Amino acid sequence: MNVLTRGVKNALRSPLRSGAIVLMFAISIALILSMLVARSSVQAKINEVKATAGTNITIRPAGVMGGMGGGDPLTAAQLATIKSTANVASTTMTLTDQMGTTDTSLTPSLELGAFGKRQMRFESSGSSSGSTTTPSTTGSAESTETARPAPTPRTTVTGTTDVNSVTTNGGALNIISGTTIDANGNGSVALIGTTLATKNSLKVGDTFTAYGSTVTVSGIYKTDSVFQDSGIIMPLKTLQTLTSQTDVVNSVIAKVNSSDNVAAAVTSLKTSLGSAADITSEVENAQASVTSLESISSLALAGVIGAAIAGAAIVLLAMVMVVRERRREIGVMKAVGGTDGKVVGQFTIEGLTLTVIGTIIGIGLGVAVSGPMTTSLVSSQSTATSTASTTGTPTRGMGRAVPAWLTARVRPAEVLRTE
């Protein structure tokens, strides 16, 4: 009987002990595999968060917010500077305007409340020459000695290079009728909010006038905002042409290739644009998510290391136990001419047999539990299990080699004398 056959048979001659060793080793292999898959999935999620969350930088003319304030629109030269900034992957440009009743055939769908009337009153007072204000005796904010024009609502029109930029939830614009528009084109087409469309009895294919030009309704959209649903979306170039504001915008969203590079991009933009623009970012939101995911990744790595050490210790201790129990057998083998190589080979084969069986069972267990474990950590699963088969191999090899080397050092006379 050769060394290989004898080693395999000896590994299986005690089913209870061998089964216990194989089970414990299989559990450690399953943990290694599960933790590797979980860590790989978490790392993929970290990369996804870095590439999508907190990567937007908002750039507006200095002093402008929500259509109010001062400042001049961003020029073509400034837009070119933004696009060429390092790590800026893409830009979304927006121009917003307010159409009065003389600018369009549409009837505004928003009724002016107290806030809206106050804003319209302020705007109309700027064009009323000779009007003065006096303290109010009825509790209103202010009153005038001369009559002011009655405040009238307006219709907000947004020209953009990405229609999804006007959504309130960050997702795709919900087109409930018709089709979307080519936001990078210059066609006389528009998307109409549901509230405005209902107010004016508009449907897909109808036309209306805006700034003296005829515009066709390409689609009707709905958002979670009453204000947005009362507006119009056009291609940026179209609105720039209609309002005689060629190559200017009042808002730019610059998307950076990774949240790791947002701070550097903000610094570069502030240096190049100076005091002409207000620049803000949301990198803190991404950092909070990344920090928690990195903690999970570190925990998974610690689990891999711990399981690998446990697996190696199981094999090492099992083989040491086997050697101690079979000292007489080892002594007899050497007494009848067995070489150190044959003794080492036999016990190495025994350890390798138990390891292979445990690995096969462990991979099966790992595949079964890694999916649910990964799902509980991140929303997207990853199947990066190929690296699991190599993790911990040197340690397990050492676990087999040490006991085998010890067996080869046993002297026959010493064994026969002590057992």
C-alpha cells in the first residue's frame, strides 16, 4: 500500500473524529467565503456611492437664489471654464424665466397667495414712479399712497440640458402623456406640467405662444411639486433664443467623477470663477454613507482573517492530536524501515484529505449563506467568490506541515519505550 492510499484511508478510519474536524473546518471556510463576498459587495457599494451621491456641485451667479437676488447670468466663457475643470464629468445647465400674461397665451395655473402677492407687489412697485410708502395702520407690511397695478401670477419656464434636473426626488421626470424633448436641441417644443395643462386644456400636440413664437406641446409631466407642475420645460437653447439670452444660464450642476474629488473641484472652481459665482456641494451626504459602509467592510475583513486563523488552528491541532495518538504506529513504521519522507507524506496526505473534504463542504455552505448575508449588508449583491478559494491556503499548508515534520522527528526506540 503506497503513501497516498494509506494517507487517505487513515484520514477516514475514524468517522466520528474525522467528521468533527471536517465540520469545524467547513464552517471556517464558509465564514471566509461569506465574508469575502460581503466585503466585495460592500466595496462595490462604496464605489457606487462615491460615483453617484454627493458628487454634484451647484454653481449660480453670485447673489442669486431661487430666481431672486442680484448678479449677472453665467457667461459662455464661465461655462467653458466649468466644463474644463479637472474631475468634472458632466454639466447640467439651466436658465429660468418668468412669463407674464403679455409673454404667452397661457393662463397661469398658480393662484397668488399672501406670499406671491407680496412678491408681485414688490416687483410692480419698482416700475411705479412717484409712489411712496407709509406705515400701515391695519397690520399689513406696507401700503402706498398711489395705486399700484394689481399683482398678477406668472408662469415659470425652465430651459435645461437635462429635463430630469427639475424633478424633486432626483429621479427621472414622470412623463404621463406624450414624449420627452431633446434638451440639447433647439426645437420649438416644450413639456407642460399637469396643473398648467389642465388649466389651459392642453394636450399633446397642441400649441401655445411664448415670447411671440409658437411652441408645440411634446409631453405632459407630473412631479410631487405643485410649483413644478405649473411650469414649462424647454430645451435650453430654445429658451435662450426666445428670451435673447444667448449662451447664458443662471444655474449649473457640475457632476464630479467621484465624491473623493469634490473638494478639489470646488476649490478649483472658486479659484477660476472668483466672486462671480456662488458654489455649493453636498459631499457631506456621501461621506456619511461611505463612512458607515467602510465600517462594514472593515468588519468583514476582520471576519475573513479570524476565520482563516481558526481554520488553520483546527487543522494544526487536529494533526497534533493525531500524531500524539499514533506515536506507536509511527515508531513501528520507522523501526521496519519507514523513512522520514514516507512518514511526513502519509500524515500530510491525511491532513490534505480532511482539508479538501472540509473545503468542498465549506464552499457549499458559504454559497448558501453568502447571499442572504450580503443582502442584509448592502442592497446590491456581488458574486466575487473566486478569491475565496485562495484565501488562507498558505496558513493551512503550514498547519499540515508542522505536525508532519514533528512526526518525522520521532525516534522508534523512544516510542516503544514510552507507550
